[in-house]
Amino acid sequence: MSQTEMNQRQIHKVLRQFAFGGLITSDFQVTYIPFIMPNEATVELHLAKTNPQLLALSDERVMLTVLGPHTYVSSFDYQTQPQVPTWNYVAIKIIGQSHLLNEDETEHSIDRMIQYFEPRLGNEPLLLPKQYKKNLLKHIRGVRVEIESMQGKAKLGLHKSEADQAEVLKHQEQKGNHAYVTFVNEWLAGKVKTR
């Protein structure tokens, strides 16, 4: 495994933190959408019933791409010279088989998504009354993707010297890219946050 390849544990941690991606079908349609992973072999999401991509999601092979933290790194950001500018990033590609969910399955999937992203919303009947939710469910369709493969790449400049890595993070912090710096520091410490 190369220095930039991610193992399955790392991929799952990143996917739980960055649960938004581009769902791509064989006809090159793309929908940018949040998702959940109810288990390590499945992704669930939902689309509006008016989304034309739904026609391509019935038992179809699909790709989901996820872009995690990323940033431009200037040649000036390194202590050691010469250096070329680059872009550091974390990206994941999931390939799987899509299946359309029925109404009950869609409702259960939405409940899981609410529990994941906004757990207190499920306990607030005034914010999400049952009838309101039921009306919303008429306009969406759940999709389950059974994962066949996942690949992840974390190109974070870890092949550079510790001094250069520290200098890059210092410059990113000065540029206000706090989320990137926090992610890299957690990555290096082996404790990328999950929900």
C-alpha cells in the first residue's frame, strides 16, 4: 500500500465525518447528496422523485465520490526549497449496486438519517410532526447502495520532512484553513473524528 492509500478503517472514519458526495450513474448523471452508512457494506441516501437520475438507479452499478478536506499548498509554504505548488486532499470512491427502496424502507432510512445527522429532531414533534413527515415522504425515494469496493487516497504531503509538514500546517493555519489543519493533526495522531 502506498503512503497515500487509505485502509478500510481509515476510509470508514472519513466517510462518517464527510457524509456528502456525488452519486454518479452509468449515464453520467450526478446528484450531490448526503448519505449514511448503516453498516460497513451499505450506503443509504434519498432523492426527490422528480430527479431524473432515479430512472438509472434501479439495480444499477453506481459510483459515489466523496471529497474530504483539501487545500492548495504554495511553494512558499515549505521550509525546504525548491518545491512545486500542489493540492493536498482526501478523496474516496465507492462502487456498488444500487437498489430503490419501497415506502416503508425509505421511511426507515430517513429515520436513520435524522438520527445520524440531527438526533434531537426525532424527539421534537413540533419541528417534525408525523403528518408533515408523511407528506414529505411522498416526494422522495430511498436508495441503498450495496458496496462492492472502496478506495481512498489521503494526499497530505506526508512524504515531506516533518519540518516541511509543520511549515505547511503553519501556513494553512495563517490562511484560516483551520478545518484542514485540524483534520491533518487528527490524521497524524490516528484519531480522525467520527460522529
